[in-house]
Amino acid sequence: MFERKIDSLCRAMAEHEGWFAPGENGHNLGSRSYRNHNPGNLRSSPFARKIDGNFAVFTNDMIGWNAMQWDIIQKARGNTVTALDGKSTLAELIEVWAPRDDNNNPISYLLDVVARTGFKPTMKLAELLEM
């Protein structure tokens, strides 16, 4: 089955972020990101309806997934303050997405995403925009 690279990346990142439904992983309510319809644990987004505890809350899952993709696409196009663009690598994206300053482990995150997608850490973000 054909899956766009951006879809594969978002799915892998959501899984790493802990996106799971009610009843999964022993939690009756599902994960916070699931309840917030925020698979990427975005802190802000122009598509968010509110912020809850420093994380964006979306109206539904589709808007949350689209917001995550939109955010990554904007980074790949160089349209953010992150200094990322199409020449930036997957490893650089993960360092921005899950910074060490927020108590993340970007190396572990990257290795998990690489294992889930088969992408190389050196993959350029421009490749995410290809069909």
C-alpha cells in the first residue's frame, strides 16, 4: 500500500509521542494527546481551538493530524522561525520538535522514528514534500 512519506513520519512521531486511544496501554481515557486530538503534541497551532497545559487542543482528530502535517510541511518549506528548510535533515527536525530543553531525548526519539519508518536520519525534509 502506498503511503506518503509525510504520513509515515507523522504516524511514527505520534506513536512515539504516546498517542493512544481509550482502553489502550491500561488507560481508560486514552493519552492526553489523544484526548486533545493532538497526535504530535504541538504546543501551538493556528488551527488549535485552545491551549491546555501548554499543549494545543484541536476540535477533532482530523484537524490535529492536519495541523501536525502542516507544521512539518511549513518547516520543510522554511516558513517557520526554526531555521529549518528543505535542506534540513530528519535528525534536525527531531531536535527542534523534541528539544532536550523540554526533557526530551532527541536521539532516542530519532532512533524510534527511524525504526518505525525506515527513513535515514540524514533524509532531507524536502523529500517529505515529494509524492
